[in-house]
Amino acid sequence: GPGMSSVRRTRVLTVTDSLDVGGAERVAVDIANSLDRRTHEVLICATRHGGPLQATLRDDVDVTILDRRATWDPTGPARFARLVRRERGERVSGGIRSSVT
């Protein structure tokens, strides 16, 4: 309606290890797909790699793959912090396990 263009959308970053088929991954994709685009701008970050669930994301979801290769990747937290700063994420949701370190 009138005035909706002046509403500032909240940027939401959803984080998961990968976009392989799994419970936490499915929750991350469901969150990304279900948020109201009139009030939210949605990003998803897979810290390891993409996967089959990437194809189920809505076209307007920005996807970043960090390509973390080891459980403890010393560059992981820094790359994740750069992503959050670059995208100015205002709300970050993540899985049960650590997706960054």
C-alpha cells in the first residue's frame, strides 16, 4: 500500500554449515524462504559448501559460500565477520553447531 516503499527492510543473515539436505540446513532454508520481503532482505551463508537445498531457495535470497575446508579453519571467523560487515546484517540466525569456527 501507500508508504510501503518508505519502510526500511531488516537485513537477515541465516547461517548454516552447508546447503546439503539435513535438519538444520532445511530450517535455515525455510527461514530464508518464509520471511516477508516487504519487511526483510534475506541472505544465507553456508560456511562450507552449497548443496541440493540451494536450488530450493527463492530467487531473491542472496547466497554466500565461504568454502571452509576444516573443522577448525583459522580464517573462518574473519571471513564471516567481513561478510557481516559488508552485508550489514542486522539479524543473524544460525544452527545448533558452530557454523563459523
